[in-house]
Amino acid sequence: MSQLSKASMNIIIRLHIQKNLVSFSDIAKVIGETGGDIIGIDVISTGKTQTIRDITITVKNQQHGQLVMDSISVLEGAKVISVSDRTFLLHIGGKIEITPKNPIKNRDDLSRVYTPGVAQVCHAIADEPVKAHSLTIKRNTVAVISDGTAVLGLGDIGPLAAMPVMEGKAMLFKQMAGVDAFPICLDTKDPEEIIRITKAIAPAFGGINLEDISSPRCFEIEERLKQELDIPVFHDDQHGTAVVLLAGLYNALKLTGKKIESIKVVLNGVGAAGTACAKMLVAAGVRNIIGVDRAGAIHRNETYDNPNWTTFANITNPDNISGSLSDCLIGADVFIGVSAPGILNVSHLKMMAADPIVFALANPDPEINPDLAEPYVRVMATGRSDYPNQINNVLCFPGIFRGALDCRASEINEEMKIATAKAIADVVSNDELSETYIVPSVFNQKVVEKVREAVVKAAYETGVARKDLLKDENSKEFITS
């Protein structure tokens, strides 16, 4: 597969330079010859014989940055003191913090937020536990829980290394939807222990966002927690991807004029995300989905050791087709990839029906290079931010939890997820809709509010919303004991 990456990074090299041995122009020449681009120079200190400077350089990636640094290091009189980049600097000390909503200015304030005044609030909640939703952070707080076993494209890197991702997730919750979220990375891979710990900490939270837990363990963990907790539990790697995918499909089908109930969909990668996508598409009205994994097409004539594949076979592949990806793609209207780079090629695209729709969502490198696929597809979407039509979970989870918390939903059901997909799709107006714009930007401020409205409506219609529409939880009547 050809090189995909269009991304770059900036590194900051702090250099001790002995002026009598090396000039700055010598250093700049070496940086240019190794492909680096100097975008900033800051003098930290200087004297007659030496100077210390911070040089900000754009490089392609970490390996390229190391090459630039090594090339400078061999120059006599140039000593690298330290190297950093903006990404690492952003993470120093973590990316989130907790601050009080009201400052404690005097003894009276202290007596109200803590002892003795807080006791009457505790009594009120003990008498009526439902008041925890109005008198504590529970009403607006989500736990982001991971065991670090399936982190982005990095795999099983453990709970400590997963923390930066979960912190980032918490930042997105807050900035996008005003939801307070806290990262909780568990040092266990035992599903029973994860379930037990999550249940034990649930009283402090209004919802649970499961993140980066490997398949098939994630299915059991989510299902059990949904059954045993009375707050929403949402595995974003499964359902977030599925919801945004469906939103993109709704709009792609508008462009092709095809009906959702008549299309043939081939889905490559029957793991957590793939299974959730299939279930979502079936719920939305797709009748013909064929799942393909390493063993070929998943069908009902085969006995699988993976119980997830057995379940998958029972809800898909109505014609019980067997064979390879190539066999399945003949006449397909839609390809969905949640698998690995390079799985799809131009020959595959030529087998598909007219106006093929391709969602190549493997990260960081999709199943086919979008530039290679462009002449042969009507609509192309990936999981990358440097190509059009990014299928990004950020379009889903902030708004869906905002809505679920606001109506105090007991769960996030299929109707709420389909409503979310339709809301996301509808943010793209008919005038805006095009082959390169089937889903809105993650920074589109309309997304969270439209999703929130759709989720709340669906929650009340399906009977899972528990907040009385006629009662304001901020009212004096509600919160006094």
C-alpha cells in the first residue's frame, strides 16, 4: 500500500552551541538536509563563546525526529540538551483537573460544603436515594473505564499506558457536551473483577463509558453491567462506531438513491466494532449483511468456537453465502472495513455494484488507500482526520450521554442509538450534502444539541427516561428533605 500519512509533528530541540566550533547556519543546513523544517528559534541564553537555543522543527514522525536529532548531535560543538514535542508538553501532569464550582471563602462556606451543614444533605439522600441525582455530581458525571487491552491501534498496552487516551476522552466529554468524566484504568483483565469493580463504584456516576476493552470479553462485560446497573452503560468502541457509521450511510444512500432495505453490505472484521455495526444496521433496516473475517464469510453452516460469530451468523447473511472476501463483494453496494490495512484492492472495487460506498475504518491505515480508491467509488469514508468523511466516535458519545443524563435514562437502547445516527446525519443539510461531506465536522456545534434532543425524545418514547418532565430538579421543592 502506498504511503498514507499526511500528518506531521513539531519537536523542540534545546541546543548548547559553542560558537567557535559550529555556526547556526551549519546546524540549519543539517536540519534541512535531513528533511526537517525550522519554524521557530528561541534564544534561551547567550554569551561570547556559547549560546543555548530552542529550535522548533516540523518532522514527519518520531523516527524522522530522531534522525534530525542524531544528525545534529554529530556536529562538533552542538550538544542536544533535551528534546520535546508539543504533544508530550500537552500531557505533562495530565490533561484534566478537578476544580470546585463554588470557592470556599470563609468559615461559613466551609460549614455548608462540609461538616456540619453537609449532614442534612446526606440525610436527605439516605431518606430518598433519587435525590443523589440532584444533590451530587452523579447527575452529570460519567466513568470512562478501561483495562488497557485494546487501546486505539496499539493493542494491549496496559492500564497505565491507557491513561492518556482516557484523559483525552474525558476532555472531549467536557468540552463537547459539558459532561464531567473521569478516567478509571483497571489493573485487571478478569471480566468478573471488572464487572465487580464497576458495580462497586457506580453510585458516584450517572453513566459508564467502557473503552478499549478487548473482544470478546467486552461483550460479556457490557451485557452484564447493563443488566445489573440502573444507569446507562455504553461501550463506545462498539456502539459509537456503529452509530456514526449509520449516520454516514444514511447520507451516502441519499446520494446514490438506493434504499437501505435493498442494499447488499459486506462487513470485513467481525470483532467488537464489526458486530455492533451489523446489529445497528439490521435494526436500521438493512436485510443483507455478510460478515467476513480471517476464516472467510460467517455463515450458519459452520460451527464456530467464538460464540460471537455464532450469534453474528444468526442475524446476517440471509443467503448463507460462503467463501472469501472477493466472493462476497460481487454485486455489493457497501463495503465496511473494521479490520486491517490493505485488505481491499481496486479489483475488489470493480466487483461491486454501481456507485459503491466504501467505509474503510481501520486505523491508522485504512483497508484501502483513499487516493487509490477514489476513481472507483461514489463515496469514501475513513477513520482518519486528514481525509474527508471521518467516521469519528466524537460525533456520538458526548451528545448521547448528555441526553441520557438529562432525562436520567436507565439505559442507552437501540432506539436511542438509531435516533442519534439520524440526528447526526440531519446536521448535514441537503444543500451541504456531497460525496466528500456525508457527516458533520466533530467541531460542528449543532451536533451535540441535536443528538441530545433526539436521545431524550427516544428515551421517553421507549420508557427508559426516569426524570419527571413536569418536575424541575433544581427547584426548592425537589431538593429539600
